[in-house]
Amino acid sequence: MKKKISVVDLRPGMYVSELDRSWRDTPFLFQGFEITSEEQIEEVKRYCQHVFIDTEEGIDVSPKPRRPMATSFTAVAGGDNSREHVVHLEKVVESFAPGRRQPPRYQDLTTLDEEIGQAKIVVTKTREAVYDIMEDVRLGRSIDTSGAKKIVADMVDSVIRNPDALMCLNQLKNKDEYTALHSLRVCVLALAFGRHLNLSDEELNMLGIGALLHDVGKMKVPNDIINKPGKLTEEEFTLMKSHVPCGVDILEQTHGIPSVAIDVARFHHERYAGGGYAVGAKGDDIGLFGSVGAIVDCYDAITSDRSYHAGMSAHDALKKMYSWRGRDFQPVLVEQFIQCMGIYPIGSVVELSTGAIGVVISVNRTRRLKPKVAMVLNPDKTPFTPAKVIDLMHQEGAGPGHELEIRKVLPPGEYGFLPTKYIPLGA
């Protein structure tokens, strides 16, 4: 009996009798073959979106029953007690009510210059780890949980000392490596946001591992769909959406991943008023980690260049996300995310009151209007040499009324230079 299936559902032991294209357009030697390895499945995925299997010649599709998707703080069946160690969403929201704001749990322990060198090491190790994890998932191998947790612990330590270093390095993007680097950036954003929300060290580590692994399910989606420059067809979008339950399944089967951390993967495409996917959760049922995941995943997606759209500026992205509060995102959380990022997020190109042009390289956590700015162009738009960083909070020698201020935010390519060129990279 022939049966049409998605290439995502291929398993060793199945017999492929027909493709969704001519055999001549593929490298397969025989018109009909048995799947014997994960590598062979990946080869099929490179050429096809669906195939026909012959269940008399090979095994049938027999999907394992999935455990119920958790909502809010109801533990996954057979899960752990990690939810008992995470503050509830309602408590976090209440802590930011007018007159109830708690003092920050963390103070910066290092300067940006002091932290950037260590942050570079952390980013290099994390990139390598993410590529290894993605490859392991693609080939059906188990995830090195202990290695991933160690990487996240190093990131948590850096963010606690001073989040600006990793946030600076987060600006270094490459659209050709989007999926892997997106996971790294989402992890950094989630940790910086979690720090702002006063989460404990333990909570940050659980949030971080969930954020780092939130998109592992995409390794089971064909690359030509992930990187398609045009609009996805209905069938293609269905395949794309499958990365959520697929990723949840992978993480639930991975030893040592806290169940609450999996909420980042489970809910990062859900929306506060409904209308998201994969289970249609909404409101507080998305939970704290799911809500944080949805916010930071969206922010990185809309500020990144993709094959199908150019990324918007950080400033414009935050304005857009603010307009989506109450519809797409929990209102208090998205407002606090904007507070965390600053009115002028790191990497923003800004024009100062003198007409000079600079790049924001560090935010001021108490005076959001006064970040540190790397000067790029003089008021007459000639290059600013030698290079200089100005802390708008501490302008020595500037008399009253003569202090530099940010006049407006500019599009990243306004004057033809790359803002990332001015991100401090340390020695």
C-alpha cells in the first residue's frame, strides 16, 4: 500500500517508492529504495518535501503518542519539579506594578571593557556548541546536555556580571547562519531580560537552556523551506510549524532538560490574545518562560536580515512590539523588555545634539536616555578620529546646557557604515 508522507516523518526501515519530483532530478540511483540511515533521510530532505512509501515493502508510519503540551505551570506528565523553582508569571507582573517595583537583584560587577574579553570566549564556545547540537539533532543523535548546561552557566555568569558585553556581541549577525546564531542570540536576549526581571541564578540557567535549544525542531524541517525567499505555501507553512512539536518531543526525550525550560520551545510562537501555534495557548497559560521566549524570539527575528526580508532597526522593532502589547505579548512583560533593552538599544545609530553620528555600545540601567556612544562621524559628517567613546551620563567639562544629547535614531545604513564595526571587541 502506497502512502504519501512528509519527509519529516521518514524513518529507517521505510521503503520510498515515489518522490514529489522526477527521479532524474535527484542523485538517487534506483527508482525505489529502503531508508537505512539518518544520513539518507537528510539527502531526501534536500530534494523533496514529501514522498510516497510502500508499506508492504517497508515499515509504516507509526508516530509515538505525544505527551500533553503543558500550559502555565502544570507539569508535563512524567516530568520533574523544576516548575516549583521558577517564580510564577503573575508574581513577576505584580512586581512591576506602580509603587511595587522591587530594587534590582543584580548590580554590574564589571565594566564593558573588562567583560568583553570573557564574553568573546563565551560566544566562541557557544557558537561551536550550538553547531554541534544542531548537527547531533539533524543526524538523530542525543544532545550533550551537560555540555549545553556548562555553556549556559558561563553565559549566565557573564550576563550577571555585565549583560552589555554579550549584548554587544549579539549585534554580529550573519543571515547565512541564521538558525544557529539565532539560537545563541535568543539565549543572550532571554538571559539579559531574565536578569532585568530579577530572576535567580537557578532560574536564569533553566531559562537559558530552554532558549538555547528552543529551535532544535528546525533541524527536522527541510532547509529550502526555512530559507525560502518568498511566501510559504500552506503545505510548507504546516511543515514549518511542525518544528515546535518536533522540538518539544526531542527535548522531552533528552535527559536532564528541566520541564519548565522546554516551555520556551513549546510556547515561543504562541500569542497572548491567541492565534499563535502550535497548540493555541493564550494569556497567562503561556507562562513566564514561554512569554519571555515569544518576546525575544520575535525581537531577534524582526531585527535580523533574512532571505525574505531586511531586518528593521532595534529602535523601530521595539516601537512595533510595543504596539503589539496585549495582542501578541503580555503587556507588562513587553514593556519591561523595552526597559531592559533601553530606549536606545545597543547597536542603534544615533544623531547627537551637535549633529555628530554615533553607535550606542552600552545602556545606562538607571538613566535610559544617556547610554555610552562610540563616535563615528563629526557634525560635518567627516570621520571622527581618533576613535572616542562618550558616556552621556558623565560628560566631564560640559557646562549646564552644553551636554550632548541624543536627538534621534537613524536607520542602520543611513551613512554607509556598519554599526557592528564600532562594537568593542576587546583585545
